[in-house]
Amino acid sequence: MPSKYNKLQDARVLIIGGTSGIGFATAEAVVESGAFVVFASSKASSVANAISRIKASYPKATTKIRGYQVDLSEAETLESNLTALFETATGSNTVKLDHVVYTAAGVPDVPSLVDFTATKTKPAFLLHRYDAPILVGKLAPTYLSPGPRSSITLTASSTASKPTPGRPLLTALGSATEGITRGLAVELAPIRVNAVSPGVTDTELLVAIVGSDPTVLADFKQTLKKETLLSSVGAPDDVAEAYLYLMKDGNITGEIIYSDGGRKLKPAI
Ligand SMILES: NC(=O)c1ccc[n+]([C@@H]2O[C@H](COP(=O)([O-])OP(=O)(O)OC[C@H]3O[C@@H](n4cnc5c(N)ncnc54)[C@H](OP(=O)(O)O)[C@@H]3O)[C@@H](O)[C@H]2O)c1
């Protein structure tokens, strides 16, 4: 049973994109709070690896941890794959979810302005960061317990408010997520819909951007630190706290929480 402040005890949380980075840290935080977690991502190896890592860290909670494959990179199968995931995660809707968290995104798949071109088929970066969150809003209410204790938390990016030079599409997509959040909050009330907007966070995504050479990675992080008030690159476990808060506060909806080291307020030097 949940207590007054440990509201996630025995809650059921689905984390789409929970096998790595911010999603994985959120999965750990959810398990540590006594909840059941189901996480999902596209690679069977990532799912298996995440299950064994989290079970090793929380051996007493092994029965509360499950993971499944879901691929969100094809328009034709996006909705059916998400529906299948919700069905599996809830035993064909016999056990309702309490919270859905969406952190999935491909490795740096968002093109620069010069590389962007209009295409007939929708690129994966749009499916991951636009269509899929909207479909989560369409599908999740069927599988969530009704009422304001339930929530959907999406993931935006601090670039929505402070553009990164050379990456205008990241700003556009982050802003779209913020708009999707507010639109869904109105549409799905009393189910709550919010988003976390991370700044640069020390996840596998950074390695995917610059590679695993330790010197290059350290230089990259050093440059990014200078962009924040706290001279920091966010730790996934800190950013995960924002997701926990949004799940637990039954009085918040339509809001975006920035966990970005004060990047927005950092004066230009
Ligand atoms: N890290 C940062 O600095 C930062 C900053 C601002 C915003 N964000 C945003 O925060 C979110 C999470 O970032 P992160 O750093 O935690 O990234 P990450 O470590 O790369 O994790 C991404 C997750 O998405 C899954 N995924 C990728 N493609 C998928 C697909 N086609 N279908 C289903 N799942 C898929 C990955 O697993 P598989 O590979 O198994 O599919 C993984 O679980 C992203 O939206 C990112 O844009 C991150």
C-alpha cells in the first residue's frame, strides 16, 4: 500500500525507452520506491541487459521487474507495436497501469538544418519524438487507472527554451513535446500529463554522439558544463527525480520541469 509520501509503493509504471540513460535511471528509482516496473525498447539485447542490471541492483524486487521489446521506428507498425506493448504490460488490460513514462529516442538521429529535407516517408526522428508521444496519449488512457493519481510523463529537451547553435530541429522537437504535453493534459484530464526537459545528461546518448574515446568524451562534457549555471552535466539519477516527482504529485498537470543545471539562465560570456 502507498504511504502518504511514498506514493509509488506497489504502483505499476511502464517506461518506454527505459533500458538506457534517463529512462533506465527512472526505472531504478521506480523500483527503489517499491513500484512494479515494465520497461521497453527496440533491441532485445538492451532489454535483456537492462533486466539483468536492475535485478542485480535490486535482488529483493526481481518479481517486480519486466521488460519487453517495442520498435517505434516504422510508421506502419508504430501504433500496433505500442498497442501490443500496452496489452502485454497489462495482461490484456486486466491489471491497470498507474504511470507511463516516455523517454525513447534514437541515437542522434535529428538532422542539422543543411541535412534536413522533406521526405515522402516520415523519418524515425519524427516518429520517436512526435508521433509516438501523441500515440501514447491516444492509447495509454485505456490501460491506466482512471483519475488524477495516474500520469503520463513525456521527455522534451532544454533546447526547447535555449536553442543549441547548429541544432534548430532539436529546438523544434523539444517545443513540440511541450505543446503535446499541454494539449494532452487538457484532453486526457483527470489523467495528468507532464514532461521533463533535461539539459545535457551523462547517458549513453553522449557516447553515441562523440564516441567512446575517454579524452574526446571528457572534452565534450567540459565544453557542455560551461553552458550551465552549475557547471554540470546532469546525472541520470538526478534527472530521474523529476520523473518521480511528476508521478507522485497528484496536483500537477500540463507542466514542464527543467532539470538542466540552470542552462536557460546561464548568461552568454
Ligand atoms: N542525454 C541528454 O543529454 C539529453 C538531453 C536532452 C534531452 N534528452 C532526451 O531524453 C530522452 C532520453 O535520452 P537518453 O540520454 O536517456 O537516451 P539513451 O540513453 O540513448 O536512451 C534512449 C532509449 O530509447 C530507446 N530507443 C531508441 N530507439 C528506439 C526505438 N526505435 N523504439 C523503441 N525504443 C527506442 C533505447 O533503447 P534501444 O536502443 O534498445 O531501442 C533506449 O532505451 C531522449 O528523448 C533525449 O532526446 C536527453
